[in-house]
Amino acid sequence: MNFNKLVLSGIVHKFIFSKTSPSEIPHYYFLLRHFSKQEEAMLQRNVWCNIMIIASGKKFKRKIEKIHIGSKIIVYGFLNSNYNHNGLQNLVLHAKLIKLINFSGENKSDSSRSS
């Protein structure tokens, strides 16, 4: 059995673009910046990464409208390879669910967002 699931939290760093496919499916592209501390070999390590998020489908329209640069979010999804305009391969996170984290530490999510 093959597994490909990822949960990553972070701050929306940059909106790249949105487009609608010929079959009228909206695709939203933005950059998520993650920072955390992780334990490795019994030592604390600072971890960070920037990763492109791709949110596809009409179910994300209202959620994307609420997100802005600096928003704290949790993204649930899967990894895939994507090639940029220079032909370089990058990992991207395809969102299945996005939760906006409010400042009280609670998560906000619509039940219609689950997959």
C-alpha cells in the first residue's frame, strides 16, 4: 500500500495566481511558509520550509477569499511533483482541506471542506 498524506501548518507568504481550467475548475496557487521545532537524534532542531499550495475546486472559493498574506492556516493534502517555468522540478502540496487558524488558537473549518 502506498501512502501520500501530509498535514502542514504555516503562514501564507505569497499569493501566486489563480486560474480556471477549460472544464471550469478553479485552481488557487499560493506559497506557505512553515516554521517549527522538531526533535531529531534527541536534539531540538529548528525546521522551516516554503512550499507551493495548490487548492483546486469550487469548494475552496469561499475559504480562499478569507485568507490573506500573513494568515495562519493548516493544510491537509498530498504531495506531487510540479515543474516550474524553468523546467525545474518542485514538490507541491495539493490541498484537500484548509483550516484557518484564528488568534485564540482554535481552528475554523467548514464541514463542506472535508474530503
